[in-house]
Amino acid sequence: MIIAVGHDDRPELEDAMDFGTFKVSVPWVVRDAGRLARAFTGIGEVDGTDYVWIDKDALDALGPPNDPLWREGLSRMLHVAETHGWVEPASGAVRAHVEWTAA
């Protein structure tokens, strides 16, 4: 599952059914934490230039609507992430690493 930031700075969910991968993909040349934080306003909290803590409700909203198979897969993915310490206990936000994809 990839949260891809477009050139318009809008995050969109790609590969929604790939529950073995969870990352943020950013196509910018400059690693700009401020710009990244603005792009993820209401979706997650940026942690430097390497991670974004994605709000679980925002992630659910990015996914396909009314798809019980997707929701089941998401639940399993979040459980695995929790066992690795990638879920913030207080908020339930899940950590995604940032992949900077500009050539």
C-alpha cells in the first residue's frame, strides 16, 4: 500500500490491496519536511523527512469505500504493524516510511 503524493501535493492511495507494503512516495527533488507536513495536514504527522505517522481514520477514508475485504486486510496490516512498534499507542497512528522518488 502506497500513499503517493502527486505533483499537486495531494496524497492518494495506490496499490490499496498490497498489505505487505506501507510507505509514502514523494516525487520531489528537495526533501522538504514543511511541504510534506502541509501535504499531510489532516492525514498524518510528519516525523522529519523519513516518516509520516498516518491517522488510522484518515487511512481508512483514503481506501476504497464499502469494501469489507479491504477493511479486513487493513485491520490485519495494522495488527502486524502494532507488533513491530509501528503504531502509536495513544492515537493509533501508523508509521509509514517516506520514499523520495525524484530522479
